[in-house]
Amino acid sequence: MESPESLSRDLIGELERLVGERWRLEAFKRFQCVWLSQTLHLDPKDIAEALRLSVGTVRRVQAAYRRDGRAAIEGRGNRGGRRHDYLTFKEEAAFLASFARQLKNGRIHTISSIKLAYEVRIGKKVNKTTIYRLLERHGWGNVATRIHRPAQLPEPARNAG
């Protein structure tokens, strides 16, 4: 039975073919995580120290290479993106479209009113920052500006109009 660190003959052959390729720095570090383990038999702690990575990163890259081969080194589809969204981008756009129609009809919205409607839609409480990020994602600016009453304006501004 193979140990978790050993690679199949196919992956070892692929690794040998990748030695001469040119890589971006991040991809080269991922390549070294696997190559140093296979050629010099270094443990993840030593590899992490040499490459200035965490031990967890080294182990993650090695496991990804065993699972995905070259794609793990190139870094395609490994990181980034929204993983914990309540609604898809299209659902968010549809949600905001109702507020856009109401804005055209003269209704002013605040973050609190949008937040309340969003919470009703998803059935869960969220922080205000969730709504600010939602609005930013869809290119919305300030939802509502603070309206100053004439009594709150300085004296010259009241008489200027």
C-alpha cells in the first residue's frame, strides 16, 4: 500500500516533464512543494521553511497535486470567489431591481430598509456590511443621502433661496 506522500508513476513522470517549464512565482512555489518532497524527500516543515510558506499550504498543495496533477501547480480554480453567498448574483440583481423601480417612483431607501427586506428574503439576520457589499457588487452608490431640513441649515443658506 502506498503512503499518502508517494505519487503514482504517472504523476512522477508528469513532475519530471514539468521541471524545465517556466512558471509564475506562485506556481513555481507550488511546483517546488511537490518536487522537493519527491526528489529530496524533505518533510513539509522543511519545505515550508525553505519556501516561506505555511506547513498547511505545503500539505494542501501536495494533496492537490496527488488529486489534480498539473492543474494544482498552475493554480486553476483553487482559490478565490464567493463561497458563502445567500443568493446568486442574478438573484441579488433581481432583488435590487425592485428597489430600483421604487427609487424611480420617488421612494427613498435606507440601508436599514434594504437590510430588512433582504433578511425577509433569505430568512436570516445579516450584518449591515452584507448589504453594503451587495450594493457595491452591483454598482450602487449611496442609497439615500441625509436630507437637511431648512431649520437645520445655517441662516445665510435659508435666506439664499
